[in-house]
Amino acid sequence: FGHGLSISPLHMLRAMSAFVNDGFMVPPTLIKRSEAEAKALYEPVISPTTSGYIRYLRFL
């Protein structure tokens, strides 16, 4: 008890992006990028299959 975990909404958004982007974590930005620039920054963190399972389970 007494040990809390706090994250900002931006951190939560970044973590959730991996589930909705087929396993790729996308860094948030305030500056608009082209699609090619954005895809160059994608970082695979989970498999697309796992991403699909998690998206499915969220709606059960």
C-alpha cells in the first residue's frame, strides 16, 4: 500500500497506439507529417496478431 502509479494521458495514448496500429507504436506529434515520414518512425512493439486479439477482447 502507498505505492501509486501515475501516468499522464499522453503516456496512455502512446501505449494504446500500439494496439490500434497493428502493433506499431507511433510517437505523438504536434506537427503534421506526411504518411511516409510517419511510417518511418513506427516502432514495432507487439505482433499484429496480438494487437488483433487485444482489440477483439476490448469489445467483449
